[in-house]
Amino acid sequence: MFKDMTLGQYYPIDSPIHRLDARSKFVGTVIYIVSVFMVNNYIGYLIAIAALLTFIAISRVPIKFMVKGMKSIVVLMIFAGLFNLFLVQGEVVWSWWILSITKEGIDTAIKMVLRLALLIMGSSIMTLTTTPTSLTDGLESLFKPLNVIKIPVHEIAMMMTIALRFIPILTEEMDKIMKAQMARGVDFEAKGLIKKAKSMIPLLVPLFISAFRRANDLAMAMEARCYRGGKGRTKMKPLKYHWNDAVAFLIMCGYLALCIIFGRGVLE
Amino acid sequence: MSKIVEIKKLLFDYIRRDEEGNVEGITTAVDNVSLTISQGDFVAILGHNGSGKSTLAKHLNAILYPTEGTVLVDGKDTSEEDNIWEVRQAASMVFQNPDNQIIGQIVEEDVGFGPENLGVPTPMIWERVEKALKAVNMYQFRSKSPNRLSGGQKQRVSIAGVLAMQPKCIVLDEPTAMLDPSGREEVIEAIRELNKKENITIILITHNMEETIYADKIYVMDEGKIAMEGTPREIFSEVEKLKSLRLNVPQATMLAYELKKAGVPLPDGILTKEELICHLS
């Protein structure tokens, strides 16, 4: 049931993109997302698709992993596509009963589906090529300025790290509790929403109790190892920009410029 | 030899309170305990559940503070707030559940957590991590996820984690209670190595008698007091007394004891199978 849950979906391989600093990848992803929202003609989309394919090729992550990530939003894509296809008003090309397809409808539907696909695949390049640890480290350092407005950035990053570490442990525990409760006659396959919700209680209560116990133990273990917040802490793997990060920034800026010039119909 | 731990007349009360915060009852977990441990010793503290041995251990790491009496670790009073971090670095603690004390997602990152907290410069962290992992024989697993390791391996990573903080003394609170027999052996082996090679003081809290036979000294606790103290041989000679404290002696000792009662001429306090075989043949 939980085996196929991939949160840290890191694909361990060596590539120029894997070697980039997590912060560069994060900023690059943001630039890509912005570009996808900005372009509004097919040349723009072609540029975005070409860029995406190039990035995937450089990252050496098999395309099938990217496609796997799309599974979760297939339904959303179909809905978005169909709604746009049938509901956008304009020049009718085909109609039957109350349904009609317009030229503008086809146009927006294609663009909408493409946009969603590009967003998901674009951001999954980042998660596939960055370990969760360096990703949280990168976010911590990128959002450090928020310390000024009293947002505990280090603490949030530490919480994320710990959460990621405990997901597999709690998943395993949930499996165990489920089996133990099933042996005592709890029916997890029950039909109906209310029954299903009720059958979750004997699962969630022990799980929460155990999670709190673990949290207590972990807090003690962290204190025993002299953890006292982010102050005065050094890093075992400090983040460092290299020349390749500069190259990546330049490439992303060039790409954004291309999108602005050709993808927004400025020249038309 | 210098004293690493000095406990003077330690008394600790757990106070139970009801919902309004009124005192409902007081349980004295540690009752008037005094002991000293020298640098480089391997000390075992034995006791059945609820004998106060874990409470005692938590005092050595400044997780609990004495209600009465004083605890000095490396000459520093644990009840003074300024000393907490020095005390915790001098006497590091390994806990029972390996899953609940590993913070990093990769073995080497977890071992680096302690030195990171101490503010050790980056290149030195790597040196310490490498040395600590090699000391517990886990270096080849350095880039693995802790979730893929066995219980014994996880516990060895935990030991490496405290070792990287370069403590003078390691306190282990029932480190083998959740492990299978082979995992137990791995962990005890690693602890003995550290004691012998690095001259680190080991304080092993346990209720498993087999683990204590290599100790230099054993303290047996019962109801918050020290009931017996001595070398393993002295302690295990008194089988009847141990039984009355609800502790089981090692199998070889038990067999020797029964044989002696039945009239076979054997010395007191046999600890291992090999020793027994040697005396019998």
C-alpha cells in the first residue's frame, strides 16, 4: 500500500545537473516555472519543450521516471483539457447535442495541458537530481534573509530533515499496526466513507502515540549530542557555488530572454 | 588515574502531579548513591526494570538534575547550567532505540551531527567522522541510508555518532535491549574495542548479565540503591543474592553453581563457557 510512495525520489547518478548547487537548481526551477507561465504562443512552448528535453538529457535521468511523476496529475490534466475544450466560447468547429468544440477551445486546451506537463516535469528535474538533504540545506540558505522578520528558517529546515528521515520508519510502523489490528478483527477494507473513517481510528491513535514517543526520544538524543539550535553550528557539507553554477545561471537567463522575445508574441 | 565521574550522595525523586499541578506522590528513583569511576574503566550498572539504573545514567549527561547530592562529570557539576554542554560532550550518551537517535539520512551525515553542533570546522568534521566510523567498523556503510541497516549496525552508527564528539566517557543506556543476539555481540564487541584501544571510559547500563562479564567493575542496583559492587567474578560468585535481586546469572555461571552444589569441585564465579570447560576437564 505504501511501498510506491516516493517522497525523496532522488535518482542517484552523476551528471552535470546533479553536481550543481541545490540553490542554483532551485532558482533555475523557479525561472523555468515563471517562463512556462509567461509564454503564450506555440513558438514559446516549443522553446520550453526543447529546453526541458535538453535538461532531461543532461541530467541523464531516464525519461520514464519523469513520466512516472506525471501519473498523479493525469486526472487533473484530463479535466483541465476537457473543460477548456468544451467551455471556451468562440468559432464553432464541431458540435453535438449541447456540446461544442471551438477553435479557441482547442487552442487553450492544448496550451493548458502542455503547461501542466511542463510544470511537473520541470520541477521533478530538481527533485530527481537533488538529495533531500541538500535540498533542505539549499532552501535554508536561500531563505536565510527571512530570519530578519523572525521566521525560524533553520528550525523549519531541521524539521523538514527529521520528517524526511522518519517517513519510512513511521510507514513501516503503520504497516505493523495495521496488521496487528487486522489480526484483532478491524476491517480496513470496509465500504462507505463513514465506516472507512471509523476504521482509521484504531490505526491513527497508536500511530500518534508512538510518533510522540519517538519525538520525545529523538529530542533527548539530539540534546545529548549538544544540539542547541542553528547558532554556532558548522556544516559537514557546506554549500558552495562553483563555476558551473554561474554557467547554469547564464543558460537560464538566456533561456528566459528567448522565452520573452519569441514566446510572448512581441515580434508578431 | 583521574576520576571521570564522581557521584556524591545522589538522590532523585520523580514527582507525580495531578491535572492541577498538585503533588500526588513522590517516587524516589535513585536513593543516596555514591560512586566514582576512573578514566579508562569499563563499568557496568546492572539492575532489573525500575531499579533506577536509567535514571542514574541520565544524570551523567545532564538530562536529569539531582534532587539532592552532586554529580561531577570530568570535574564539572552537572546541575550548573553553564556546564551542560561541556558535560554532554565529555560524557556522551547512547540510547536504547537506535531508530530514535539517528538524525541524518545518510550514515556519515548522522555521525557528523554531533561535531556540527559543537561548531567544529568542516575539514575536521570529515576527519572525525571517518575515524569514528572506522573505530566501530562501519566505514564501508558511510553513504548508506540508516533505514537499510540492521539493528546492530544502527546502534554502531549511534556509537560512532557520539564518538565523533570525542568524549572521554560514553554512557550506554541498554544499547542492546532491542537487538537480536548477533546484533548484541556486534555492539558489545565495538564497545570493548573502544575501551581498550581508545581508552574511553565505558558506562554500560544493562539488565543482561552476559554483557557485563568483561567489565572492570559491576554495580548492581535495586530500588534506587547500590545493592552490590565488585568485579564480575566477585559479583557472580553470589548466585543466591543475585537471584533475590531478580537477576539471572550467565548460563555458564549458573551451570557451574549447580554442579558445585551437587558436589563437583569447582571455584566460585566462573564467567564463561571456556573457563568452565577448562576447569571440568
